[in-house]
Amino acid sequence: MTKHSSRYLLVAGAEGEVGRRVVELLSRHDALRVTATTRNPADIVDLAARGVRIRAADPDDAASLDAAFPGAQRLLLVSTAADGLWGRHRQLEALVAAASRAGVQSVVYMAQVDMFDPSPTGHRCSLGFSLFILLLIFELQIF
């Protein structure tokens, strides 16, 4: 299968550290067509050079989601930067509703998991752990 196949994966929230890295990794997979969404497409325009389609989508604007989601078979939702738990919940509901309207077949929601080493030289390792879990999902074709 080539990137021009009908397998179409949409990553919502591609402008953040985790979302961007996931899109970069997925764009290397020849069998996937990857579309990345963000409120500010100019922030991720460099991903287009990797064959990624870029679409504007704001979780607070249903019309923008309805314009961005058609054709997607699978959707990866990267946790948003909304203020507070209620803001994230509201945006997640809007994203899932838009996916349903667009006929998306499967949705994976990824919230960042932070792990800290409590020692004085400890470090944060959430990005690597999150990417490991995602790669496992895609390699096992669970998603």
C-alpha cells in the first residue's frame, strides 16, 4: 500500500510536542495517509514536506471540525491544552461528535502521562512513554 491508499488517519492536536512527534513518526509509514489538524496550520506547515496533509480544526468551532474530518477512517485525539478539566471534556465531546458525523470508524484518545524520577537528578519521560504506547497500538494494528 502507498500513501495514496484509502487508509486515512487524522491526528487532531498535531501542534504540540507529542502530537507533532506522532505525526512525524506516522508519516514514515508508507501504508498510511496522515492528516494533521491544528487551530493554527502555519505552526505545522513544515509537516507538509513529509507528505502530511494539514487542515485547520478548532475544538471550539464545530464547523471547522466538520470541514476537517470528512474522509478520515481513524482518528487519534491528542489531549488539548484547554483550560481545566471541563474545557478538555467539552472539547473532547466536540471532537468525538464531529468524528461520528464524519463516519470515522475508530478513535483513540491520548492524554499525556507524566512520570518523574523523584531523585535530585530526575527527569520527565512522558513523551517517550506516550510514543512507545502509540507505536505499540499501531504496530499491533489495534487501532
